[in-house]
Amino acid sequence: MAQLPPVDIFDYIVFGATGDLTMRKLLPALYYRYRDGQIPDEARIIGTARSPLSRADFQGRAEKALHNFVKPADLDPDTARRFLDLVHYVSLNGAEADSTWPALKSLLAEAPADRIRVYYLATAPGLYGQICENLSNQGLVTEQSRVVLEKPIGTDLQSANAINDGVGRHFPENHIFRIDHYLGKETVQNLIALRFANPVFERLWSSDAIEYVQITAAETVGVEGRGPYYDKSGALRDMIQNHLLQVLCLVAMDPPGSLEADSLRNEKLKVLHALRPITPDDVATYTVRGQYTRGKEGDKTLAGYLEDLGEDATSSTETFVAIRAEVHSWRWGAVPFYLRSGKRMAEKCSEIVIQFKAAPWSIFATKPPANRLVIRIQPDEGVTLSVSTKDPTPTDSLALRQADIDIAFEKAFGTRYPDSYERLLLDVVRGDPVLFIRRDEVEAAWRWADPILQGWAEDKVKLEPYPAGSWGPEAARALLARSGHQWHEDMA
């Protein structure tokens, strides 16, 4: 078990603490960091929600969450008991000014006034501004207070600005942590090391050597219990506008001057500003949107999206998106960046594919295929580089065979790869914003996404059906085929 340097003593106050995110992600992540010695015994985790629970009731729910979402081999009974001693609960509606705020004030007053306070808003984004106003009016925003905003930050640029304005009236920008859990994934962070610590890659990292880039986030699950939320969101708002655009920025950005937060975020912002706009009239050329229908997984029948929503449901919400994006800069020229995300896909897979250009001429009888670098974000985090080697089979000619240089990170380093929330939750305590999103990044991402959503709302591109358990609609293959390209699973 790793023993990591502890952070300062803190109070972590989670609004929406009875929700799925808290139970499935936040509490298990904090348990792991407590187990690894990073969270002091004097720290407190304070859940708040409207449910009228006692502290013991909430601790019971937290204990159940640990048993459900922590690997059995990692769940030590004594450590779990001591962790649960850190857990408190206050029944409170954070969006109401006349709710039971005195109970939370009294609990927080038991700690020194200069203790770090993290307010984690695991609620509907429309409540962020009101919760922050109530915290401020109750005198609970101190110089050591930070606030964490879960995505989505709005549903378009206008609503995002309203949320940011509401929160920004009570917290300075450097105390606002907009979380994107993709940036907490070790393999996503490893992009920075892979590129800028290895000149062999960075010197090839441009249109001179790269033909195209693919970024995929595919899920095998449907909307599950998130139907009401998802139907108002869709795949572009849920995955592309935030997660995949952030990954694109890390792939495409120029070297930052340092690893300091604003240096990195300035370079990401330049990428967002360099994205070629996709106007409503362009969406039929550069985008594909789809919705899963009933399909098969072996002998099992998979329900379609409308069935998952409920009886007699109708919806034009996309569960699949594919986009051809371009970063118009000196480094990238017209290199296509293909973004793809979908539900009920054939495999669960998040990856980045860097497809290098083929050699212009070959001395071999059979022209070798171009090299390809695959960065696996999940599952089985790692990196694979395809290369051509001599076929060792006895032959009279110098025949070639494809081979992979494969690094599986967990196996290579002999350590558990942590969940993305583990790093991010304690980065807030440390006050380190490097893996969080600055306001101008949110605005730039929405400024690019809004015209696509407008074009879709005007039905300028057909909503394509695709069977659950497939790789999406055929139109997604056609999007690449026009340039002679293929999605990774289609490559020989």
C-alpha cells in the first residue's frame, strides 16, 4: 500500500450527498486517499441533502457505497471504520435561503476558522449560483474556501455564462474548480509526459508526420437511470463539448512554458480558439448524429433508446456523435481530428489514435503500413505503437510483418491505477487548478459547439439509427471514408 504525503486538514462539504455521484465516485475516491495516508484523521467529510437522515443513517449509506464500489481486496474493515468516523451529515436544501443553515454553520464552527473548506456541488447546475449565494449570505465563504462545479456547466454559451456569473459573484476565479474527470485519468495526464518528455514523439507531432487523429469514448451501456437528464443533454453536451474537447486540447496544444496551471490552460485555450467553426450549414458535411435502436449482444436482446426512456417515448436526442474537426494552426494545418462518442456501442473503449503518414516510397515488395500510436484511456490503460518488422518465418525475401510495442501501465509499474476523482478531489484541497477548467475554456468550447447544436435543431443533418451493440451508424464510417480513412476497429 502506497503511503503518500498528507494534505492539510480540511472540511469537504458535499451538496447532493445522497446522489449517485457521491456514493459511486466521491466517497470511494476519498476512502482510497484516506487508506493511502493522504487524508488526516482530523479532516471531515460533511454530506448535505434534503433527505432527513441522521449522521448514523448517512454513515450507513456511505458504508454500503464502500462495499459496492471499492474492490474487496482494498476494503480493510479497520480502515473503513476510521474513514466513516470522518463522515458527517446535515439535512439541508442548499438552494433555499431559509433552510436549516444553522445546523451546517454550527458544525463548521467546531473547526478553526482558517481550516480549508471545499464545497462540492454535486447538484443540478441550475442550482450552483443559488447555493453559492446562500453560502455567502450565511458567512460560510472564507478566504480558505473553494467550490467545485460538476459538469455540465450549462447547456449552451448563454446558460454557461449565467452559471459562471452566479458563482463568480461569491468566489474568485482561482477558488472555482470546474471538474472534468477525464483530466484526472492517469492516461490523459500521461499525454503531457508522452509528448513533452520524449522528443522522439514531439518532433513528429504535427502535420508533417501525422495524417489524422481519432479520439473515441464508447460505452456499452445505455442511458440506464439517467434518461430524464440525458434526454435533455445528448452525446454532444454530455461528452464532446467537455471531455473529448479537453483531450483534443492536450493532443493538439503547443508546448507550454511550464507545468504551472495557467501556462497549460493558455495553450489549451489557443487550441479551442483555433478550431475551425462548424456552422449550421456545415453540420451535414462534418457531423454525424445517431440514436441506438434495439439490437443484439450474443443471445441477449438490447433495448433501444426510446424503450429505455419509457413507454410511448419520442425523442430526437442523439446517443452517438461523430465529428470531423480541424485545428487551424501552423502545427496542424488541415489534419482531421475525428471525435466520436456513443452509448450502446460494441465495446467499452476510450482511446486516442495517432495515425502517422505512410512512407512516400518503399524498397520492399509490399509497402509497409503506416505506423500507428494508440493511447488507451480506459480500460487497460496503456500505449501501443505499431511497427513493421522482418517476418521471422523462413522466406527467400525480406518480407514484413506488423508487430506492436505494447505498454500496459498497471502491469509495467506494478501499481493500482487510481480513479480520476482521487487525484482531483485532493488537488482542490491543495489549491492546485492545473487539471481543472478555466472559465474562458468553458466559453470557447460552447462557442464552438453551439452552432452544431443549432444546425441539428434545424434538422440540417438526419438522426441516424444504429443497432445497440454496434459501432454506430454507417454514416460515421462514411465520414472518414471520404478522406480514405477508417475508424480504429475497422483497420486491418
